[in-house]
Amino acid sequence: MQLQGVRIPVSYDKAKVVALTGTPGVGKTSVAKILSKKGYKVLSFNEIAKNLGCIIDYEDDCYVVDIEKLKRKFNPEGFLIVDGHLSHHIADVAIVLRCNPLILKERLLSRGWNINKVMENVEAELIDTILIECLETCKEVYEIDTSDKSVEEVAKIVTSILKGNAKDYAPGKIDWISKLGDRIDEVIRR
Ligand SMILES: Nc1ncnc2c1ncn2[C@@H]1O[C@H](COP(=O)(O)OP(=O)(O)O)[C@@H](O)[C@H]1O
Ligand SMILES: [Mg+2]
């Protein structure tokens, strides 16, 4: 998606909560594990929702979270990274991991997910669904194309953004539809 007039990232240092977000399968939890090993305080969105009594259902292998209740109850102390595809709803800053939909499709199919659930997520990645939610909910948003990077490389980029080296990761540079060209058929074909 090409974004015009999007807010330019500014310093992150007033942020308390940074969301590590993105479509399921992009690598959030893998990166979160590395950040945790590096000494960052990292929690999973589902754990937070569970601990605060904000899970209202379990549907299609996913927790259904009462986000409004969670926003009211969530009041963390100190700097915190939250891993999860809904984490941007409770964060000041969002770091959105992106993944080429062709790669993501293979990854989600190999997780054994049914085709409807795979396609729902692949199409969401294709049309920037989570990025747009982040732009609506967070003060600062960054995005990282993880497609040709290792988990370690992505974790390194996240830490560099957290240290303020964020200018290369302003939102709006990733446009899967243009990048895929004719190969978009392979993405949307079931
Ligand atoms: N940068 C990457 N390169 C290759 N494989 C990756 C990368 N990031 C994640 N994976 C793999 O993709 C799968 C999904 O990763 P995971 O961290 O669980 O994603 P998420 O938490 O976003 O759903 C895992 O099998 C993981 O090993
Ligand atoms: Mg995960």
C-alpha cells in the first residue's frame, strides 16, 4: 500500500507499550523469544488477556478477547513489548512484521490450517489489514518486511527501532499487490 501523508516516526522514548504485531505466521513469537533472551520484557497478548479475565470465548483455535475491557484493565508498569496479532490495540507504538503473502500461504498451509483460515489471513496480509488497524490505534507505527530475513535479523531490526533508528521502517513502503504482479493469482487461488 502506498500511503501519503502518513505520520513520520518520531522518538519512541515516551512509549510504555510496544506491540509486536502482524498477520498470524509472520514470525512474531519467534522474534519475541529472541527479544526476551536479549533481556526485553515481553508478554503475549493472550496471556495478558487471560490474566486480566478478558477472554470471552474460544473459537476456531483462537481466543476471543474483550478488547474494550482489556484496554480498561491493562495498566502495565515500565517498558513492555507485547506479542500478538491484536497487541496493537493496547500499545502506544506498533512494530508490524510483514511477510510476502506467497511465503505466508505456504507457512500457514504447513501449519495444517484449513484453507479458509489460511486464505483469510493471507488476504489480510495482502491488503495491509493489520497495518491499517495500527495506523488507526497507535501513535507510532513501523513495519518490517521479514520475507528474506532470518528471525535473528528481524529481531536485530526491532531492537534498532527501539533504540531510535527507525527511519527505514516508516509505514507505507510495502505494497504486496505491486510486488507480486502476475503472481497474485498464486496467492488468491485456493
Ligand atoms: N524470518 C523467518 N524466516 C523463516 N521462517 C520463519 C521466520 N519467522 C518465523 N518463521 C517460521 O514461521 C512459523 C510461524 O512463526 P511464529 O513466530 O509462530 O509466527 P507468529 O507468532 O507471527 O504467528 C514458524 O514455523 C517459524 O519458525
Ligand atoms: Mg505467535
